[in-house]
Amino acid sequence: MEWIDVYDNDFNKVASKTRQEVHKKGLFHFVFHCWVIDPSKEYIVIQQRSANKAFGGGQMDISCAGHYSSGENFESTRELYEELGIDVDYSSLTYLYDFSDHFLYGNSDDRERAKVHLLTYDLSQIAPIMVEEIENIYCCKVSDFIKLMGDELIEIPLLKLDGSSAHQTIKVADFVERREPYYSQLIEVLKHL
């Protein structure tokens, strides 16, 4: 059973509850987001969520994302290791911004604040662990991703981590829907790299 810290509207920790209770009652909590890019190849990593996920099942999403466990420090990189096999210190990440969102799906009321990060990393060193919540790990050209999320392209080619074709394309509608300005903030960061 996973325990998560919950917070008031001023970001003060007020309790620890089970993940199930947090999502059932709409209790405010923090999550970790990390976009992974390989500057040498100009690729950005995209995760496909498991079709079994209650929220965004089968959709494309952030390279790595997850809940901070109860008592876990906001500088934890545990999720990167658990999902992508990337073992780095927090100092390797670039903090980008916090982003609050609210999702209603099924019987869940998910109120979260994401701590969004960026990691530059050699994709050949990624060893996805493929936990049950992940369907697959892909990548695409950063420039294509920027154009897709900026409505300059309708679809872009999806690649395997080795850069070979995944023989499919993706559209904005294939991604987990996130309230603006989540993606526009990310695009501005990527443009300046």
C-alpha cells in the first residue's frame, strides 16, 4: 500500500494518506515529472502509459512521472531509477517549474502539484525497467515535439530509444491532456536549449 503526503492550499504538509484515499477524496499532493532529452541526438523521451491505468491508459506522457512517497524528499530521483533505470543525483536535474492540475476520472478526484524537471542524458544508457504502469518507452526529435505541441505539425514520427523507427506516428490527442500552460512552458524551455 502506497502512502502519500497531503498538503493544504499553502503547501503545508497536513497528513499522510493512502494513494487510494488521496485520489478518492481529492486531497492535494505533489508529484515528480522529469523530461529526459539527449542533446547529442536531439531526442526527447516519451513514455506510453499502460492501457490498464485508470487515468490516461495507453496514452503518451512525460518521460518519467510519479508520486512522491510519504516522507520522501522533493529532491528524490527514485522514479527515474524505477522507470528508466537512470541512477543520478538530483543535482543532475534542472528544475523547471511547479504546475498545479486537477483531474477527474472514474471515481477519482486527483489534485496534484507537479515539480517539473529536465534531465540531459545519453539515451544509450537508459535501461527501462518496464514496470506494470508503463506500456513502452519511445523518443522523438525535440524539434518535432516542439512543433507538434505548438500546433505547427499534425503528427510526428515515433522512434525507438535506439533511434530506429517505431513505425507509427503520434498526434497531440495521443498525449495525456494537461491544462495550459503546461506544454507551452515546456516548449519555451526546450527552444532555449
